[in-house]
Amino acid sequence: MQSIIQNCLTKLSSSNKWRKNYQGQEWLKDYYLISWTNLTLFAEYLEMVLQYGFISIFAVAFPLGPLFSLINNLVEIKIDAFKILTQYKRPLPKRAQDIGMWQRILSTITYLAVITNGLILAFTSDFIPRLVYKYSYENNPIHNNLKGYVKFTLSVDTFHLNGIQTECYYKDYRQAYNSEIPYENTSIFYHILAARLIFLVIFEHVVFSVVAIMHWIPDVPTIVQEKIDAENLIIQRALW
């Protein structure tokens, strides 16, 4: 980006001189454009991979992230088109089977994103505690009103204010201050922890199973692949 800005500033600062010296000499204008190297696309790939990483790993934490990413990419398409068509020399085409190591990096980020989103859902939301309370501790789980859930999530403690002992409640699953083992985790805490871990295992297995099924779908349709093989066979027979 720095080289592009410098090239644009140079043209703007000497626009009259540029127009006078290079008018009608397109080849000379092309000669002074930025050269296309093997590392030119590195920054572009890196930008997209970083964006994909942030969007996929923290999708649950910030659901509007994909929308902002889409808007950014729509603008980025136009910017990259202007940059490649006006600021760079024409690149030499090279044949490549895929995007190389970037594919492995994206796959690693995808697997990491599944685990991260599962952890966020399981350990930072009230989704699992509500289910545990509804099906294990609520008196009437059929009504689904979660009556008494707030008190279920609170623990009791005491403090002195102006010489007066007062009880207060805080959000946690711990024994009361006057119990035999004060402030220790209750059985409800371990019940919810087990439910969170079970949810995490089920969630990641379901997602990984869907990904595995999608990998079985061929990238090239069977009809197209058969035509490609037939054309390759014709070419081989013509050469030999």
C-alpha cells in the first residue's frame, strides 16, 4: 500500500510534466508502474486470512462481524481492481493447482473456530444453566417459565455494615457462608459444568461431521470431470 500511495502522489505532484513527457507513450507509462513480484499477493492473502480468522473464531461473540466483513469486501473488490489495473504492471500468469499453504491455514482456523465458538456458547452464556434448571431443578418444566431461576443462580454471603450483619447475594454456585464447607462449589456447579462439557463435545462433533460430509461432495461435477478426462485422452492420442 505504501508503494501505491507513493506512486499516486508522484503522479499528482508532477501531473503536468507527466502528461507532457509521456503523452502518447503508453509503454513508457507502463514501464514506471509498480512491478508485480512473487510477494505482491502475500499481503492480500494475509488480509483475507486475518479477517476470516477474526470473523469465524469470534462469530458468536460479535454476530454483526460477518455483515461488516461483507461490506468491507465489497469495497475492497473495487479498491483492488483499481490498484491492479492502474498501479501495477500486468502480472505474468502462472499455473497453480490451489492456493497452497493458505488452504491449510484456513482449514486450521476453521477447526479452531468450531472449538472456540463451542467454548463461548457453553461457558459464557446462560443457555446451559437454563436447560439444567429447567429439566433437573424446576418444579414444572412443562410450563417453561423458569420460575425461580434467578434465585437458583445466586449464592449467599454476609458482610458487616455499621456494625450490622447483612446478607447479600452474588451470582455463583457456592455453599453458604454458614455451612460446614463455606464458599465451596456446590453439586449444582459440577452438574452444570458436566452439561457444558457434554454440550461442547456434541457441538463440535456435529459441526465436524457436517464438514466431513461436505468434503465428500466433489468440487467438479461428474459430468464435467468426464468431459475433462475425455479431452485429456484426445490430447494425449494427438501428441503420441
